[in-house]
Amino acid sequence: MHRIIWLTFAMIAFERGLIAWTDRYLLSRPVCAQYAAQLRKRVAVFCEWCGSDIEIEAVDCDLANEWLAELVAAGKNPQTIDGYRRALLAVWNDAYLSGDNENPPLRLRKIKKPRLIIEAYSHDEIKKLLAAASKLITEHQDGNRAKDFWQAAIHVAYSCGARRGDVLTLDWKHVAPSGRLTFLQNKTQYTHTVKLSEDAIKYARKLTSKGKVLPWPYEKNWFGECFARLRESAGVKRGSFKWLRRSAGSYAESITPGAGARLLGHRDGRMFSKHYADSEIIGESAAEPPPI
């Protein structure tokens, strides 16, 4: 009997832990697996700093601010710290609104994030990436040639401006003969329509797949590592696969104002301007006073 009572109390305490509450929070929301994993990881960092999985009602501003202050003092990237802050705040606020935490998150320390200068691949850099891809001699485990896959991946990503996760899930059944493509954006859950270039379709058609435009037979995490190696072999010293999305939007914007946000599927042009617009590509003129 005593053992049953102890186990009951232990189970109740476990269910009221911050990590368990995070799972409860995620189960109530239609979020993607990547976001869920990221949120759990960030909350776990806070629990590790606390020394254990603390009860949800123990989370308050003094404790959270002490943690954030230590991260700042340790020189952590402000973007990373802000991500930790937002993750903890999301779960904490949910518990507060449900009445399981009586500490309102009103005095949570703000994190100053420096504005970034947005950079994207130039056409010259993209051509170097394509040239390096054309020299690959290996095959993927599904039998597709690496050179065909990476040339297709670069052309597809640039022509449609999709996120990497969406690029790897595009399906041929959604591609019209004209190249018109409609797909569901995993992050926003909005449908989006673009047009694949002739080169994108030409190289993608060389790949054997079960309906996927870009069949990737390995773990998704390996994709970024392989692209980084391709970039190094091309002699391109900066950027990641995400930069192709920035390039697509920036070059579209350079031709028609407003086209960058439309191509990338942003409903608010400010999102494009803040995170994807490369001013060098768009061709924004520098302001200057008249001569004396």
C-alpha cells in the first residue's frame, strides 16, 4: 500500500514537471516535428541548468532571469539565447493561463539581438556550385548519381525559393507540364504556388524516385553536411543551402518590387525584408547628400 501511494505521488510530481508540461503543450498544437524537437531541446537546457526537471509551478521571473543573465555573461549568441527565452516563455505562459502556474511572465529579461546584414549567393557563386556538382562521381545509395541530384537540388531550390524541408518533400504529382508547382509549406501550413525552371525539371527528371522531385535517401541532417562539402569544393567560402532561398527572393525582388515576398510565400513583406533581402542583389542605392 505504501509503495502504491509513493508511486502515485511520484507520478503526479512527474506529470507536473516542466518537461512533461512541454509535451502536454506540444500535443495540444499542430506543430511540425522539427519545431517540437527544438522546443524540447531548449526547455531541457533550462532544466539542466536548474539541476533537474523542476515542477511547472516553480518557474518564475527571478529564476528565469538568473538563467538568461548567465547565458549572456557566458557570451552565448543573442539569437540562441532569445530562442531559449521564447521556448521557456511559450510553455510557461501556457501553464500560467491554465492556472497551473501562478507566476505571470511579466518581468522576463529582454534579449538584445543585433540586426543582421542579410547575405545571399550571387549568380556567379551559384554557377560555381553547379559546376562543382557536375564533377561529382559518386552515387547515392538509391542508385541516383550525386551530380544529378545536386544540380537538380540547386536549380529547384533557386527557382521555387522553398525551404529545405519543403524542397525535399516536393512531389511530381503536384507539378504541371508547364512547371507550375503547388505545395504545402510545412512551417506555415499555407499552400504556395511557384514555377520550376526548365533546368530544374530537366535535372530532376534524371533522378529515379517514387514520386519525389528530389529523392534524398539519407538522414536530413546529413544533407547540410554534404552541401557544405560541395560548397568547399566549389571554392565558395560562405553560406548554406538556405542562402539559395535568399538568392531566389532577392533576385526576384530586384526585377519587380514585392516579388521577393510573393516568391518565398511570405504574407507580410516585412518578413522578407528583415530576413531574406540581400540589398547588394536588390540594388538598393546608398543615400548621400548633395555636393557642397
